[in-house]
Amino acid sequence: MQHGRYPFIVGFLILPLTLYGVFVISPFVQAFHYSLTDWSGVSPDLSYVGLQNFQTLMRDGLFLQALRNNALLLLGLPAITVMLALFFAFLLNVGGAKGKAGVQGIRGNGFYKLAFFLPQVLSVPVIAVIWAVIFDPTSDGLANSALGWVGLGSFGWLADPNLALYSVLWVLIWGSVGFYLVLFNAAMSSIPRDIFEAALIDGAGRFSTFVRVTMPLLWDTIQTSWVYLAILSLDVYALVAVMTAGPGGPDNSTQVISLQIAQNGFQFGRAGYASAMGVVLFFLTLIIATVMLRLTRRERIEY
Amino acid sequence: MAEVVLSHVGKVYTDGTRAVADLNLEIVDGEFLVLVGPSGCGKTTALRMVAGLEDISEGSVAIGGRVVNKMPSRDRDVAMVFQSYALYPHLSVRDNIGFGLKLRKLPKDEINSRVADAAEVLGLAEHLDRKPRNLSGGQRQRVAMGRAIVREPQAFLMDEPLSNLDAKLRVQMRAEIGRIQRDLGVTTIYVTHDQTEAMTLGDRVAVMRKGVLQQIAPPQVLYDRPVNLFVAGFIGSPAMNLVHATLERGDGGDFTVAVGDQRLQVSEKVLSERPDLERYVGKAVIVGVRPEDMEDATVAGDAEGRTLTAPTNLVEPMGSDVMAHLTLAARAAVTEDIKELAEDDGGRVLDESATTTTIIARFSPRTELQVDDEAKVYVDTDRLHYFDPDDGTAIWGDDNPATTTTPNTSQGTTEGEST
């Protein structure tokens, strides 16, 4: 160890660590603290109520509804997004045109990559506004007129309590697929081409190449994406807040935990109660991420 | 098992680059054909077209009598060994070898027994449960071989399978590949840029240059009767020495080759073998002499009209032989072929204007030659090679037996060659 090395390292770390402590760690700790109080969010007075906030949560129908909605997003978003992104990335990379020899992507692969990635450069509120317009529930709405042309009638989309959450899920998927497609595409192009060619000669068709070669070799990337999307599906605040009626409507059909936290904390003056929700969300996220990483753990792959 | 026939096969990439032109090969059932040439000569492209990894732009490829131009790789029933081995990193050795069988939905017992047999042959039995990354280079190579063997395909296609191994392992695996191929009798196309591999493994060797087949012949024929300067320079290590010379006929009717100021006597037998030489009398030719066709005259004994003298600039004792680098007073042959070979040889510098040529002779270890000595070199003039300086073709008669393209698997035939 050279003289003066520690001061050097500490010198570099002190600023970022301080910022991280003040703006990330301390709010977490504070949230744990407030979750045990009846703090309103503005008044300097607060008193400790123990675990009462958490007991209330268990009986709060709206919160439980939000929890169920988040659970549905959690089931749908990572699975569908990862599958679609993998499928498209595979086509772009090795799914090649029929009748052509060897391993190659489909024609116009660069264009498709760009097209799929485009939603990623739009901010969430913009996406929300665009889709709110597309999902106009009248028969003149974009989605409805398109369906009208093919004779499928019109739907209420975000205005229909049975359909609203699925519409939100659809927009989430639409917005995420592009990014994961580009991610998987990059991971796939780092797999030596020889391996795909060997599979081809060994007798693998597109499907078996995908299942037996591509998927196992991309496992690390898939796993990380899955966890990321799971965390995203527990949040989704911005999209729901801008796009849905209420927000969270109609009839609380698109209510999510993050929305509940915001409403309780900033509108109803129940910051203590909102903090308790935040604490629950924190542990949920932690548990889900850990469980997912554990369940999907495989041996590392080296070429 | 089957024969593989390439007729008028050509490959043009979409950017207009031509990789292979009018390639005709007829590989008979069970034959080991080696495609050899410097990098970029189109040999790998040709192999990949047979494998179905490249589209065939022109001509047709038939495996076992079926034209496979439009057939996807998986239906061609060929197995390929890649230079990088291309093992599946996530699968154990057992699953790597059995992958193709599993895809073909063979019964489990059958797969297991075939994999076990292949592992036995390749000495992989105790490594079956390991992953490729835990294997040495040689073992990975064996796994790649195993993957090909278990399939019991119509043909093996090997793309420089040994070039990632170190020298010692390469020799060992080379012998093993030869043995396995002979035991299984599977038609094999083997691509390499290593002429030693080509010579030792091939029943026949096809030499390619810039996408064009130069010569296809059994290894010994290729060595003894190269059809042009390119083949002559490519096959053999150290390479054939090539210098400018003039053919002359003396007053007594004797036939001589003038190399610089020195003259070598050539027997009438050579003329009868190469009747076309007559037409070059009084003209410039390129003369080639293999290192082993020269000997230290003090060892071989002086022979009138068959010796050259040249100063020695380097002596390399190899134990079994001594490599003598001599500075011969004659202009070095520098043609397009030779330039290309030099480039492939790591950019050896050629000087067209030089009046001397460094030639390499393989002398007996009994030689006492030292650096800076004036070496007296006995040249076996019956075994000189003659080439046209303009187009580089070997000078023979009308019926050079070495240009045969019909399959001939009897190894080492040397028609009418005796010294």
C-alpha cells in the first residue's frame, strides 16, 4: 500500500457518499420513522402510534385493491415484455429469412431496432398523453376506429373498469419492449456466431435454437431484466397518474400503491400512513427481487 | 456416407466480391480431401457452402447424389468441426456431444451409448460431466470431434480444426483425426492453411488461390509435379527455391540450364518427360529446386556439370539435417504468385532487382560447411522444376499427369518418376 493512498480514495468518495447518505439513505430511515407516527406531513407535531398504521393498512380496501393491481402488473409486465423483446431480438439477429443459408437476421434489422427503441426516448407523461388519446373511448378514438374498420366494434379502454388496468399494462409493455430488445440484441450479438452455426448444422430449427441455445446463453441478461421490470411494475406512478381518470380510476380499477402513497401523503395529510405504505412497498420490492434472483440463479456462462 | 460433388460452384457476395470461381470437386465416398491455400483463397467459403452456411451463388453442390443448394443445413446430414470449436458453453461435454442426437429425437439409450462410444474413442470418458470452460484446448477439440462423430453423418466438414492448438498438440490431434477418419470411413473435407496438415492427412489435396482451384492431386503428386509456381511455392517447407535461368543446348546436343554464370547439365530423360522444354531452348525460364534435391558436394561427391557454388550466409543444424542458406548469383523469381505467397508468409520482402537469391538447401548432417564458406552444391538435376516466367505454369508436355482432376485415392502415386 503506497503512502497517501487512503486519503486519495476517501477524497474521491466523500462527496458522492455524502450526497447518497443525505438524499437516499436518510429519507428511507425517515420513512421508517414516520411510519410509526401519525404525522400529517406539514404540522411540526407528531405522536407515536406504534404499528397502528400497519394494522390500518391490512384493513384498507383501497390499499388492498392497489396491491392486487400491482400484483397483476407484476405477473404480466416482466413476462410479456421479456418474451416479446427476446422474440424480436432473436428475429433481428439470427431468425433470418427462410431459404437463405447460414445464420443471419431479417432484412431491415437496423430500422426495426430504431422503431422499437423509439418509445424509450419519450418521457413517460408524453407516452401517457399519446395513449390516452389513442384509447379515446368514443367510437372516433384512434384504437376504436381501427378496430371499427375490421369490424371488431369499439371498447371503453381506460374508461372501462374491466379493461383499464390491461390498457395500462399494454402501454407499459409498449414502452419497455424497445429497451429490452436493444439490450437482448446486444447480448445476443456477443454470442459467437459459430455457436448458432453449429446448432444449425446439428439440426436445430429456429425454435430449438432459441430454446436450447439462445435462452440459456442470455440467461444473465434475462434475469437482470426480469428483476428490473418487476421493480418497474411495483412503481408505475407517472403513467397511471397522467393517463387514468381520477387518477386511479375508473372505480379504482387502476389504483396502485405508489398512487395511494402520493394521495395519502400529499392530499389527505396522512404522511405517517403513507410512509407505512412506503415501508411495505420497500419490503415487497426487496423480497420479490431477492426471490427472483434466487430462483433463477444458474451457473455463469463463459465463452 | 456419400460422395460430395461440387460442380461449377461460385460465390459472389452482395458487395460484388468474388470468393470462389468455377470450383469443380468430386470427392468420392470415404475420401479425405484437403482444401489448402493462403488466407482469403476461398477455401473456407467453399466449405461453408457445402455446409449450408453460405448461399451458393453459382453451380451446384450435391451430397450423396442429392443437390443441396436450397436445402437448409440441418437436412444436409453433414457435421462440421469449427476452428473455434463452437461448443455450447452452457452444456456439459455429454450434452454437447449428444446435442444433435437429441434434436433428432433419438431414444435416450441410443444417445447415451453413442455418446459413450464417442467419448471412449476420443478419451473423454472421465470428462463427460464437465463444462467446456473447464477443459483444455485439446479436450475441447476432442469434444468438437465427438459432436461430429456421434451424428454418423454423410460427410465431415472441418474448418481449420487444429489451428487453435499449440504445436505439439496439433501433431497429436492431426494423427488422431487421420486415424478416426480412416476407421469411420466418412467422406471428409478438411480446410487448412497448413501445408503439413494437407500433406499428411489428405488422400487428395486441392490447392486454391484467390477463389480458383489450382491443382488437385494426391499429396506426393502435388509435391513432385506442381502445375504452377503457386503450388510449387506453397507446398513444401522450406519452400522450393525459385530462380531465373536460361535453357541452352550445347554444341554436342547436351542440354543445360544456365543459372547466373553457372551451368547445370540436364539428362535427356528429363526432356523426354517434359517435351515442351524443347520450345524454351534459348529462352528464359524459372527453375525450381527443392531443398532436399541439393547436397553438399563434399559429401555427395563431385559430379561434373551438376554442381553450383555459392557463398554460405547461414547454417542451421537441425540434427537430422543441416539447413544451409546460400547466396546464389542468380536473379530471384518474383511473379504475382510468389509475391502472394510471400505476403501469406508474413510479408517476406522480395527484391526484384537483386542479382542474387538466397536459396535454402537441406544438407546431410555430415557436412562441415561453415558460415562464409564457399559451398559446392550438388544438384539433382533430374528433379529440377521448370516454369514459364510469364504465366507461371509448369513446363511439361501435352499430358502432364499431375493435372488430373479425376478422383484417385491411392496415396502417393508418382507416375514415371525415378531418380
